[in-house]
Amino acid sequence: MRPAVSRTVALSAGLLLCATPVSVALAADPAPPAHSRQAAPKKATLSAKATVKSVRAWEQFRVYGSSTNLRAGTQVTLQQLQKKRWVSLPIRMKTNKAGAYNLRVKLGIRGVNKIRVVGGGAVSNTVQVTVR
């Protein structure tokens, strides 16, 4: 190889190495466009309804409802208001593919019972069932 050609190749390689970090630094600097930012996840919700308004003590009824923005298979639990505190009952199930659930319930505390369903960070509306 001739000396003039080897100097040109060496000079070109040196310029290429010096220019590369500058272009990488400039490419990483700008903020991403507004349209590429992800939207905040939507809040999960649960709805609840009872099949009856009034039952005898320990008579079975159902509490059913649906969920939105919850993954299928999310576990939901029934809660009952006892002395101004929500207590989780041993009644739970997983939501189906459509986000629906259907719980079998038996209550023994006489009077007006307030119940709700919780799961996946969501809390349903309160449902009243009178046990006589």
C-alpha cells in the first residue's frame, strides 16, 4: 500500500471514530414525541346485585355482577359490614373470560345485611339483603 493512501485511510477511520459518539449523544437527547407516551391504565370496577331482597336465615341466594378493566381469572371476595367494619367472608371465586362472577351466599346474621364484592383493587357497590 502506498504511504499517501494509508494516511488517508487512517485519517478517515479517526474521523469516523470521533464523529460516532457525537451522533449517538444527539440521537439520545431529544424527548420522545407526545403520541408515543402510554396512557394511564383505566381504573378497575366491579358491580354487584343480589337475586333477593329478603331471605330466611341460612337460606341460599346469589350475588352476581361483572367487572371492567380486570383480567379474566381475577379473584373476587364477598365482604359483609359487621359493627362498622368490612369483614371478608369465605366466599370467593375467579371472574370468567367476560369478567362476570356469580357467588352462592348464605347469611345468618338477622336484620339488614350490607354486602359488597372486592377484588383486583376494585370495590363494588353495597347491596342490602334482609335476613329474617
